[in-house]
Amino acid sequence: MRILLVGAGGVGSAVVSIAARRHFFEHMVVADSQQGRAARAVAAADDPRFSAIALDASDRAQVEAALREHRCDVLFNAVDPRFTMPLFEAALAVGAHYLDMAMSLSRPHPREPYRRPGVKLGDEQFALDGEWRAKGRLALVGMGVEPGLADVFARYAADHLFSRIDEVGVRDGSNLVVEGYDFAPTFSIWTTIEECLNPPVVWEDGEWRTTEPFSEPEVFDFPAGIGPVECVNVEHEEVLLVPRWIPARRVTFKYGLGQEFIGVLKTLHKLGLDSAEKIRVGGAEVAPRDLVAASLPDPATLGDRMHGKTCAGTWVKGTGKDGRPREVYLYHVVDNAWSMREYGAQAVVWQTAIHPVVALELVASGVWKGEGVLGPEAFDAVPFLDLLQEYGSPWDIRETPRQAA
Amino acid sequence: MRILLVGAGGVGSAVVSIAARRHFFEHMVVADSQQGRAARAVAAADDPRFSAIALDASDRAQVEAALREHRCDVLFNAVDPRFTMPLFEAALAVGAHYLDMAMSLSRPHPREPYRRPGVKLGDEQFALDGEWRAKGRLALVGMGVEPGLADVFARYAADHLFSRIDEVGVRDGSNLVVEGYDFAPTFSIWTTIEECLNPPVVWEDGEWRTTEPFSEPEVFDFPAGIGPVECVNVEHEEVLLVPRWIPARRVTFKYGLGQEFIGVLKTLHKLGLDSAEKIRVGGAEVAPRDLVAASLPDPATLGDRMHGKTCAGTWVKGTGKDGRPREVYLYHVVDNAWSMREYGAQAVVWQTAIHPVVALELVASGVWKGEGVLGPEAFDAVPFLDLLQEYGSPWDIRETPRQAA
């Protein structure tokens, strides 16, 4: 397998350091709009299987040329979702497999944005499913941690723990703290704004509906000492992916943003600073959201100042194999001190990066195979969870005790 | 009198429409970095005494050339305070009189920003007082509404209402509402950020000290149906000007921002979006504060969507001429519906624009004369307040009833 990794930001760099310990691929070309950033990621790996190039991810022709020139049979998209479609289409055109961690962007319903979805996350990708099948190539979409591992957990629960699923509720929370900043998000603020301010989507009784941002707040008690965190509905790929493969009455995604972060996002929205459309500022043209991201510290560089743990997981409620009510939370925790020591990557970024590498190894070995546009839940979860364990990153199940009758 | 008005934004345009009704000047050259904006203000006046030019207010040589070319004997600065020093120095070099509504900017104390002032508002201007005196020219600084009218009120109180002043407390509040926007400030957000996020300054017992932003909240009951508004300490010129001419134990400025606005400003600060220093965003260099201003609607254009009143005034406590305790609030209210109907200018902008025009008329007629760098309180308040009345814009006094013994 020869991989074109597009994006050497936090996640891309962590992908390099994780993949460097594995033998399933022949070569990985690390591409970034800033060649120096790609070169630094490659230099850190110190492994001849990696090389660095400059690449503009928005330029489909340039991406196709890079895939051909470096004879890559997989495009691994590790840039933000603005670039999903040109990369996805470039891979399809060249006949490479494709993997991403964030799907094509949504557009709200023009009249009822907070009741009905418009163009949904991934719709533009699923529209090309037939072409991927016709070419016999796999587009594995939403294969990070959330979406990604969260979907694998849902599939595992459906196959091995439940006879009927009432709700699949992805829940994400942390007790990470960044020292020395008034405000410092631990994940891409561009993506966080995108997912938090778009109308959240919920799957319920056979259809998708949307709500107001930050709806249905709930306090979820996270494991591993993180404890209770206030979570709210957020637009996320799992809600669009899980129902395509797993029968569930309801699918939700709630993010443990906390009150301060919610307040910041609401204010950015109120002032129009969440907008990704360019505006004129003096002689320049700048998108407010890009400026917000540029004004905050790069989350990938904050690992040394962070402490705490981050937890991603899937809370499943329904009827167990024994016909009795069951409720479990399947989860994966990363301690920032551990990921910094072992991989030099902060916890959130590292947790996003490991799962696509595991998935690519399963594709390379032929354990996971498929054609068309497929989510992680389209594949057998067991080999994934076993290989994740082998990578040294355990997952766990918390069983909610049954109430005494 | 030939006037070079620099700045044809909201306040500058309102200056043109107010001055057009008066006869004290021979010609007013309206200058703006966007010549079209200056031309629109001049076209609206439809009066041959006005002409429009393009001018970069940051380019001192260009400003000097414009003063000479158009034989202006007064430079009227109506741009934001970043440009105060080049304009002030250009007027001094050419030998023109000078008037502004916002003084040279402060810089916080390097070690104890929230206890002691560093470079104070106006310090750079007062440092050149000797040169202005030597040239026999007047620099009338802080001559808008606040500072400006508020300082005139303080002088009036000192001369005519009090034998001893305990506190001069400028208090600014409104019940203005802008329809159709989630968030729309009624005054320049650039300036509002500057004055609200700098350490507020207080004069007390013979010295200036600073506090944390938004300190000493108090609910002030504004007249004319506006009612109670929460006010907080804000850095403002009156606190630096009043004590130079009027003996008072304490001088404060509190702004009725309201909780929502305070929350927005705190969030902007937390995210570094208040910064006036340029940062790199993609290929561009942009100051976050400039982008925030560009992303919000221009307050000068909101008059049609606004309703309500704005109040500027000076609350004075001390001992009356009769030796008994006295407490008064001298104030000036503008109803947005009135200023829009009469002048096509929204209330806050119009209220800022009228007072410097009144002051220039007093200078032109020789009623106000002086040399050096002087604040509004250096002059007799009575002719100013009389002329303001003649302009059709009344002021008033609210006397706090004495407590029964």
C-alpha cells in the first residue's frame, strides 16, 4: 500500500508517528500546503518510507497528479472538511481508495433550518457511491475517532451485545485543561465552530430532523475519573452514518462542551465571527472564522501545557441478547501525559489519528474490504477493536447495572 | 474660518449636516481615506462651502499638504484615535488650530496595569503643550459629547452650582434598540473595545489609579424615560481632563454597557479578538479588532432600524453654594427618531457631532480663545450651553432632593 496523506497538521503529524511503528504500508507521501510542515512531520519519523511534498488540497488536478506521480493507491484525507470534496473526487478520478475523518459539509434547510435537514453531512459523497462501486474502489468515510471508533462501537454493540437497539448516543467529553491561556480549544476551532453552530441533526423513528444549536443539554458521567460534563446536541457524522447500517430507533451525538465554550461559540455567532465567507477588511479579504482560528493558539502545539484525559464513546440502550433491558457505554480514553510521552502528540489529536491508521492496516491486510462509499459500521468491529488493543490503546465497556425489579 | 474635517464616517457626516445650517465658517474641506464617502457627505449638504478630498489620516506629510493647499486654519479630527497623533502633529507643524473628540491613546503600565496608569490618554498631546503655546495656537482636545459636553457640564457645576466638589461622575446610558440584528453596537466597536478593555482610570485624592476592566458596577437611573442601566468603569478622557482644571476629590466615568455587551467584550478579549495588532491569516495580515468591526454593521447606517434615546451627562456631588450637600445630574438626551428626522443621523453619532461644531463656532467668534493644549473645561461653560440651546438641542439638570434631616 502506498498512501498519499493530505494534511500535516496536528492529526496528520500524529498519523505519521503512529504509522511509523507499523509495517502494513510500503510508502507514505506526506502532503501539506506548507511543505515545511510536511517535512517536519517526516523528519520526526526518521523512516525512509515517508517523504514530504507541497500540495494544495483545494486543487483537484494537483491532487490527481500527486496520486499518479507517487503511485499511491490510497488517499488519506487529514485536512479540514472544506477540502473533502476535491480530495474525494481526485481519488475517484485516479482510481485510488480513499479515507477521511470528516465528511462533506452540510447546508441548512433554506426555510426550516432548525426542523429539517437541508444537504446533510456526507450527502455529496454518498451521491457518488455508484461511481465508486463501478470502479471497484473503497471510500471509507468518517474513520477518525468520532466519527470512526464511535461507529465501530455501534456496530460491535449491534452484533454482540444487543438484540434490539433503542438509542445509539455518541458522547464525547474530557477534563483537559490548558495552562497559561485564557481560552485555548483542544481541537480545531474551525471544525468545532462548523459542527457546533450548524443545526444539530438527530435520527428518530426512521428520519433525520434538526434542532436549534446546543439543544437537549444533558449531564453525562464520563469514566476514568473525568466525571460529569454538560453535553449538548451537535451536528456530527455518526448520526448520518449509523442508521444506514444499524437499525436503531434514535441516534444522537452530544459533545461535552461545557458552559464557557458554549458561551464563546454563541458570542462568535452573534457577531458573525463564525462565518467562513470572506469579508473585506481594509485592503484584505478574510473569513472571520479563519481569523478566529489564527488568533487562537494551534491546538496541536498545546500538548506540553495540557493535562487531563479525553474520552470518546458510544452509549447504547436497548434489549440485550437475553431479551432484557441493557445499557452500555463503550469508550476509549487517552491520557494527555501518556500520548505526549509515547508519541509527542496531545490527546485529542492523537485519539483522532490512531483509528484511521488501524483501519488502513485492516484494508491493507484484506481483513476489511469493500467497494463504494462506506462508513466504519459497514465492517466487522471485532478485528478493529482487537488491532486497536494490539496498538497499545485499550477500549472498555461500562455496563449500567439493571435496576432491581 | 477654513476647516479641514478629517473623517467622513458617521460622526464626520453628521458634522457636515449640522455645520451646513450655521454661518460661522467660510469653507469646510471634508477628507476621508475613501473619497466617495467624503463626496457623499458633501453632496448631502448641497452647499458650496463644502468640498471633498481623499486623504490618508495616518500620513502626516499628506495632511500638512492638504492644510496648506486648502489654506485651512483649523484641523477637525473626526477619525478614530489611532490617527490622533499624526493629525495633531500635522496641525502643529502647519500652525493650524486643532480639535478632536478622542485623545491620544494610552498604554497600560508594564507591571501593574490594573493598579497604576502607564501612558495615559492624552499624555502624548499634553507633552506638546509648550509647542502649541509657543506657536500661539489652540489644540482643543476631547471636544465631542463624552469627552466634551460632559466636561463643559463639570465646569458649569464648578462655577455655578458648587462651592466644593466631592465627585464628578460622567454617566452614559441609553435604551436604544437596533431591530433586525442579533448584535449591533450603536457606536464604533473599534473605539468601544479600546475604551472598555483598557484598564479603566479613576481620579482619587490627587492621583490617577487604574482598575480591572468593568469594575465597580453600579445601577444609574437615567432621565427621559431611559431608566436604570448597569454602568461600569471605563477608560475615558474626562477622568484625565477634569482634574487638570476643576478641583474634585474623585472623577469617574461609567458606561451603561449592559450585561450582554459586557459579555461580548469579555469574550472578544478572551479570544484575543480585541487586539489591534495585525496577525497572519492565510496570505493576509489583519488586526482582529478591524475584522470584528468589519463583520458588524456600520453603526452610522443603523439609524433607520434604531429606536430609543441616548443620554450623556455628568453627575456631580459636593457642597452647594449655600454650604449644604448637593447632588445634580446635568444631562443631554437625543431621541433617535428626532435626529433621524431632523438630520438623517442616528442619535449616538449625532450627539457626538454637534458639540464640536458648537465649540468651533465659539472659537470662530472669539468667545472661546486660548493657546496650548486645552480641554473643554478650560473655557466658560455658559456661552457653550446657551449656543447649544440655540442649535435646538436642549440640556437639563436633575436635582437630587435633599434627604429630610
